[in-house]
Amino acid sequence: MSITQVNLQQEIVQNLQALPHEQLQKVFEFVQSLQTDTIFQKWDNISEEESQALKAEFAQEDIDFSENILADYLTHLKEAEEG
């Protein structure tokens, strides 16, 4: 017997409404773990070239962020010393 997506969603909602808070919390954590697993699966499925490109992009973003923060920090440090 096949169940349509709409019927499946309705069944899930009805079952969720009957659960106590503690069990709802467990369901929520399970759903989050499914989403996290999906993210990791996507990451695991990218090529080595894509992986290296993303690492380089993130590294550059980290460097840019750090340089901006350092410049702000030095400005505030000078102001504190003068003030």
C-alpha cells in the first residue's frame, strides 16, 4: 500500500500532536540529525578539486575577516592608549 506525501505528512502531524514534550524533543533532535547527516553526505560526495577550492575560499575569507578585525582592534587599542 502506497501512501501519498500529503497523507504521510498528515499522519506525522497527527502522531506528533499526541506526543508529550519529552518525546517531541527527541523527535526534534532526530530530525536535526537527519539534516546534519544530509549535509555531511553532500560534503563527502564532492570531488577533491571542489574540496580544495572550498578550503581555499574559506581560508581567504578567514584571512580577510582576521585582517579587518585586527585593523579595528589596533584602532581601538590606539584610542584607548590616547584616551
